Amino acid sequence: MFLDVTKRRNPRLIDAGLSLHQNGEIPPNTYVIDIDVLKANTKKLAETAADHDMELYFMSKQLGRIPALAAIIAENGIDKAVAVDFDEGKVLADNGFQIGNIGHLVQPGKHQWREVLSWQPEVVTIFSCERARQVAEAAEQAGVIQNILLKVVGENDCIYEGQEGGIPLKELSETAEQIQKLDGVRVTGVTTFPNLQLAEDRTAMVPTPNLSTLKQAKQMLETKGILLTQINGPSGTSTATIPFLAGEGISHAEPGHGLTGTTPLHAYKDLPELPGMIYVSEVSHQFRGSYQVIAGGYYGRSNMEGCLVGHEPGSILDRFVSAVPLSPEVIDYYGSIPTPEDFSIQIGDTAIYAFRTQIFMTRSHVALVEGIQSGRPSLIHLERKW
């Protein structure tokens, strides 16, 4: 999905990934993140948000929930994180990072709220009055008042499979009244997901029905006299979408793929953020006319089209091979590529992909590499998946 744009806008990253693999500094099945680009992208996002009076929480799950990476993001302008579940929150909080939002997309378990509140999150997202009651009880025991966001959902909203949940818009007023009676919590905002999606012509990110639901929820709660300080509108956050979101009243957004220039829009339009992430593996063997690449990092929604294969910097940019999609029913021990007609492949060659991923869902290692843009790549951290 991002191979062509990476080849065109950041070919040094591809050469660095090849060299690091061929000289043995990184193993097969490793995502390589260009730290020079990550820093620059983070600064651009932070500056754009500041220009539009918007606050950002960085999302680390796409990049593997790595504290060393979170530190770089925090140092370059986005110092609060969004944790989509308890596990991500714990990794970040235990390593000293401030939690901006937790509970969206996954609600912590009923016995986990006490520890969650010990991290002093700026807000907690809840899906129901029952969960709000659990937070309130933990907050009372801790002697604090916890600010919460209500996740809202309209009848025609876009909801991804496996992410269902939220307070129906038609029940919002009654639910908010019940929650307002609880000691220990304070309703301070609303959220939903996703608020943007790629347009059919692939030239822009456009609103989903969820954004309208979010604005209606804001109006309903404010009519009841509830002071809202956060209208949280995640999905597809980039320098291209922040101005639009701010104009729609969004106060907080949560860039994840925007940090590495890999939102859906980045695949089709050159934005200020450069592509900064590739997947590097190795040709393992040949079988029945195809080559098998060591896998472990494929992702079902990757839109993977192919890879570059070779062992020499520079020339690999012209050695594209299409990839055979794996069935979601199988484990990705290997990925198959056909034998190309115009060049030969050697066992041990590097295979470089660039697709949409969620690293925390994979068995992959993650390499953080500095100096790529100056021509002196240096591996500064290797997060091994074992």
C-alpha cells in the first residue's frame, strides 16, 4: 500500500533496511522505523495542532507500544499518550509516560480501574453507566475525581467489526443524568470512532456519520448544562485533517499512523509527513515455482501488494515482485511471492514491504534507526519479539 510512495519519497529508508538486514544487524521479520522522519513528522503534527488550538495524544499500538519510541515522540512535541487498552496503558505508565486517554477502544476490566486511576489519566473513556460506576467507586477509594469521556454511537454510524460499543445517542441524555449522580467521576467530554474515512476518489479524508453523532452529543450534553472540555475525534489524524477537524469543533485528536506518514490518505497524496516505516524480511526457500519469505509481521488489513527483493542497495528499488495474499485463516509462517520474469532471486535475499500495519498484533521485531536521512543509518534500539 505504501511501497510506491516510500520508494519515491524515502528511498534511503529502503536502502537502510536492506543494509541492516544483509549485514546481520536486524533479523528477518523486523519493522524498521526511520527515527529522523518520525521526529520531523511528530513536530509537524504538534505544530499544526498548536496552530489550531488542538491537543494531541499519541497512539503507540501501531508502532509496537515501545517505550523507547514513545520517548522520542514525547520529546518532539506530543507528550501524552492514548492507550487503547489496559495493557498498553500499563506499559506506557510504568515507563513514566503520561496517559491522556484510556478506555477507547477497549474498556479495562472491573478489577483494573484502581491501577488505571493510579496512573492519573487525563480522561477515561467509558461505554456505559455500569463502567462509569466502576470508575466512580475506584475514584472514591483513591480520593480523586476522575474526568471521563462518553463514547457515543448513532444508529447509522460506521463501526468496525470487533469494535462495537458505546452509548446510543438516543439514550445519551438519560445515561448522562445517571452518571452525573455518581461521586468520583465528572463527565467532561465525548468521543467516537472513526470520524474520518478515505474518500472514494482517494483524494481526501471525509467525515463519517460518526462526526455528526459526536456534534449532536456535544449539543445534547451542553443543553443539559454539562461543561465539556474535550471533544475527542480520532481517526486519520494528520497535518491535512487537523484543520478540518478543528473547524468542526474537535478539541483533541490521536495520531498513530500519522506519525509514520501511513494514514490511508498518505498512500495516494503527498502530505507534509514522509513515509517512515517498512517491513524487512528474508527469502527463505523456493517451493513449487514460488519463493517463500519469512513472515510473522503480515496483517490482515494491510492492503499489501508486493515487495522489493534483492541484496544490493540501489538496485533493489527496481526489483518489485507482487505478493500472494494469505488467507486470514492461516498463520503467516511464510509469505509467498512468484518467481519474477526479469530478474533472479537468491535464497537469503532481503524482502522489503510497506503496508498498513498494527505492529502490536504481530510477532515482529522493531528496529529504531537514526541517521537514515543523512546517509549514516545507526540502529539505536531493537525491540525483540520474544
